[in-house]
Amino acid sequence: MIHTTALIDADAKLGSGVRVGAYTIIHGNVVIGDNCEIGSHCEIGVPSSLSDGSPLIIGSSSLIRSHSVFYEGSVFGEKLSTGHRVTVREHTKAGAGLQIGTLSDIQGHCEIGEYVKFHSNVHIGQHSTIGNYVWIFPYVVLTNDPHPPSNVMKGVTIEDFVAIATMTVILPGVTVKSGALVGAHSSVSKNVAADTVVAGSPAKFICETKAIKLKDGSGKSAYPWRRHFHRGYPEAAVAAWVAEFASS
């Protein structure tokens, strides 16, 4: 299951059933769980003085696609999935089911919850904090320097169930509260209240999320999205959402 051209450091710890593609390098300070697949031309556990010597840990049943680069010093839960040419820097901590789209990068020192979905070309700045079940769509940027260039970092906070639409920039220190929707092409410089829609540059309040209707002819509210969208989520979470909205 290890391609003959792959280079695996003798100190790396690989679980059972791990597959490694052609020309991939796995450094020594790495722990890879059972049944993971690492594509071709990846570099896993790149040594770094910024890692403080901590290992890169990748949970079981993960899939890292070709040309991706992960530095040492981060921890990922089970079922991590990436596109191609992903970069992840040191001190990133993520729960189960994280999806990182092609050409996305996580700049490190980030906290990411469970079943978060980054589409392609997403940039997550250092010191970002992201909750559970968050959607971040293509070309979104989370920033952290309030007056660049400087040594000041104020990370963005994204709470549970938030959706951030394509081509949006979230400015340093902003908090987007639970269940909010940020419209496409927005520049967000102020905190966003829970279950509201903001859009524009600068982003302004549009409406409460419950005012947006599904375009399926049902006339039902599109939000909270977990009322009707369950694909790809664990059964326990879906059961809790069904129970949450059973009487509504």
C-alpha cells in the first residue's frame, strides 16, 4: 500500500491499512491513523521551528489528495478530507470530518470544530476560531492583521452553523455569530448577529435568516439550513436536528 517511490521516515507512525501515493514524503514527527490515504506528491509533517516539536496527527479514515503539504504540529480528527494542493501550517487543531478544498490554505494557530467545510481557494488566517458545521465557500478570506504589516494579530471567530458565501473577506477581530449568513462579495468589518443576513462592502444587515425561503416551491424557510440539509453529516447529529425541528 506504500508506493515504491514514496519516502517514509523510519520514525513516522502509520496505522494499519494506510496507503501512500507516488513521490510522497512523510517525515518522522507524524502519526497517521488507520485506513488513511495519502495521494501522490504530498509532503506530510514538514519540520518547522514553529511547531514546538509537537507531531502532526491525522485521524483515521482520512483522505489527503495529491500535492498537499502539512507541517508538523497540527492535530486532525477522523475523516479529514482535502482537495489537491492544500497547505496547512503549524498548530492547527480540527475536529472530525473537516473538508479542505483544492488550493485552500490554513495559516496555523487555528481552532476548527467538527464537520466544517471549506470549498476551494479558501484562506484561513492565523488565530482564526471556527465552530462546528460551518460552511465557507470559494475565495473567502479570513484576515488577522488590523493594520498591515504589523505584529498584531486579531483572529476572526466564526460560530456554529454559519455560512459564508463566495468572494467574501472577514476583517480582523470580527465575530460572526451562530447561524448567520454572509452574502457573496461582502467585506465584513463589524460583528454579525446570530441568525441574520449581512451583505455588501461594507457589509450591512439585510434581514433575519428565517426570511429567506427555499426556492423549491415549498414556501419553507431556508434557514436554519440544518432543518432540511443533512447530506454528509453523522447520524447522531442529524437525529438531533430532526428532533430540534420536529414541532415546527
